Amino acid sequence: MIYISLKYYQLVLIALLLYYIFPVKFRWIVLLAGNVAFYAAFYKTGWWIFLGTIIFSYSITLIMDKLRGGARKAAFIAGILGVTVPWLLIKNSNFVIEEILGGKPVDWLVPLGISFYTLQLIGYMADVFMERIMPEKNIAKFALFAGYFPQLIQGPIPRYGQLQHQLTDGNRFDEEKIVKGFQLIIWGFFLKLVIADKAAIIVNTVFDNYPAYSGAYIWLASFLYSIQLYADFLACTTLARGVSGLFGIELASNFERPYYALSIKDFWRRWHISLSTWLRDYIYIPLGGNRKGKLRKYINLLITFFISGLWHGAGFKFLVWGLIHAVYQIIGELTFNLREKIYDICGIEPDSRKKRWIKQAGTFLLVNFAWIIFRAETLRKGFMLITDMVTEFNPWVLMNNRLFTLGLEWKEMVVLGAAIYFLHKVGKYQEEGNSAGDRVFKQPLLFRWGVYLAAIVGIILFGTYGFGFDAQDFIYGGF
């Protein structure tokens, strides 16, 4: 995968050296050259689609800036269609052709990061249309924003107002920002190689060989998939934030410990935050949000999460996955008073730890069931997997040697379990308002770098490379 390849970090190192050699006011040119080099090194086909989209959205916003009234709105709609249609054709047309029309798929050229930069450009045009920002007049600076290479493939999805000055004004050398960026890179490698790719071995064994496995096997694989997906996606955005930090550029955090959420609504405040806020600001609120009564609010939720499912992938399973989360929220709101009354009848105090644990466990299980559909090969298989989970009772397979037939030996199982526990402890520490990175940074120099070196050695020894496996592609790289 690109973000954990030696070639990528060679590019980052060269860009970093040039960035701090160049005068501050010209440093944005180094980042722009980094964008071009990144595309040239890792994706030599489809670049012209991306370039055409950049030129088109840049031109539309300049046109919008000169228009008013209906003409301005028409230009905005044309801009949205011009950016969205290529994404819809490339990412979703084969599903329609194969599954609905029964035809042969089209071999589309797929530009790198198309799902992410499409939303990024739509958000930019919407912000210009609503006069939240002024359009960028310099097309080179706009291209830098649109194709900023550390976050191009898998986010987070930035807003122009967040990145404009950080990208174009130039940043001075700041030891703290660089060291903290390095910390994030180490953390990202740990999440990817020690947790996500190791968990993927069991997950793939069970899900890809269904119905050879049922009952407790599916419970185990589904829990590990929830952890794999979280660690994998957190890894890629953490690496993006870490590399950006080396240049003194701060990308927004994309996760806030989502599996500690107390409700599905809370989960979406914590999971893939840049996508959640994008859907809120550019879909849910423009549809009317919760301002037009409960029925309209629920319809808006269904539409918003339908679009979320459509963005995640082509297929009925993604659409249903999105709608499930909308239904979760609707039912959660409708049953809120009843559930609070049940807590009261059972003598569970409103702010008690017991109540928090029950809510967290219930939310995680709901999210986990939805992830099964998300991961399954088809929607039908997803429902069959869930059915087998609750109808097949075989917990003893978790207590005998059958567990070690899923691809990991007992030593690797121990490493995975210890790594997940460590992730949990770090999450709890952060949930209390602390920062593990800040705590390490404040330590004496020798101790601090001893921690970094120990972490690097540990990743090399206990990561999937250490056990002879190839690193899996980042999951969200497929969306």
C-alpha cells in the first residue's frame, strides 16, 4: 500500500528537505511539486480525469463569483453535476450494468482518490456558492488544495478554509510539530501492521470461506472486523496527519474513539468525522435538517445515510448498510424515553458507570451487526452470516485448538490481543482528555527517543511483516 511503502517515504523525505530549504513564501510550490510527483510515481493512468475535474471546478467558482440570482445557482448545479457524474460513472455504473441490466462491465480508468476529492471539490464549490469563502484565483494554489498528496487517497476530507493558509503561506521549521508528526507516523504503522493486518487474517478466513464457519467463528470474525476496520482507517488518516505535521500542516482528526459511543448518533459524531460533518453540512442541513418536523427529519436522515452508503461502494449491501444506520437513529430517538424509564425501573442511576457500559455495549453490537453486511460479499450473505451467528451455538470452538486453524498461531494471537488491549488503554486515556503524544514529548530527550526506537523495533518484530505476511491495502482505499 502506498502510505506504508518505502517509495512513498522517499518522496516525503525529498519534499521535506526541499520544503525547509526554499524561502517560506515559495514553500507551497514544493508541496505542489510533491502532488505531481506523487501522482507520477503511484498512478500514471487516469490523471487527466483528475486534472480536468480540478480545472472545471476552479472555472465554475470563478464564473459563480461573477453571477447572481438564478444564473449563479445554475452555474453551481452545473458544477456539482460536472464533478459528480464522473465519480458516479466510474464507481457505480458497473453495478447497474451487471446487476440490473445484466451486461458486461466497463473497464473504467479510476483516478486516485476519486471518492475523496469529489466530496472535497463539491464542498469547495458549495462554500463559494454560499459565500462562506472567496474563490481561489490562482489555479496552481487551488490544484495544491485539491490534490494535497498526504490526504488525497483516504482523507480526512478537508475544507478549503481549514487548509488554505496552511498550504500557501508556508510554515517555518517547528521541532514540536515535526516530532509530533513523527509520533503519528509510528502510531499509524502500529495500527496498520500490528492490529489491522493481523486481524484481517482471521476476518478473511471466516468471511471468505462462509459457510464453512458459523456461530462463534462469525462472532469472533465480526468483532475482529470491527477492530480491523477502525484500526485500518485510523491508521491511514493518522499517517496522513503525521506526514502533514512534518510540513507544519495540521489536518483535522478523523476519529474520536467511536467504539466508546453511547448511541448511534454519538457514534457518527466520532466515526469518520470529516465525512459525517460533510454529509451534515452539504446534505442533511440543506435538505432541512430537523427544522421541518420529525417526519421530515427522519426522511432527511434516510436520504443522508443512503448517500453515505452510495459513497462507500456500489452494491445493495452498501445502500442497506447506510439505511440501517439511519433506522438505528430513528428508532433510538423514538424509544429514548422508554429506554430511560426501563433504566429507572431497574434502579440504574442516570450517570452511573453501569449505564454507560450498557449503552456502549449496545451501540457497539448494533454497529457490529451493520459492519457484517458491509464486509460480506453480498447483501444476502450478510444476512445469512447474522442468522448463523444467532442460531448456531458452538462457543467451545473458542476454547480449543480449532481457533488456531484460522490463520494465526497462538503467539500471533497473543500479540494481536495485547495490541488491541493497548489500543483500548490509549483510547481510555484520550477519553479522559489526555494526550499520549504530548506526555511522551514532554519526557527527557533520551527517554523520548528510546520510546520511539522501541516502538519501531516492536512494529518490525510483531507486525505482519515480521510474520511474513504482505501488508493489506487500506480498506478505505477501495471507496
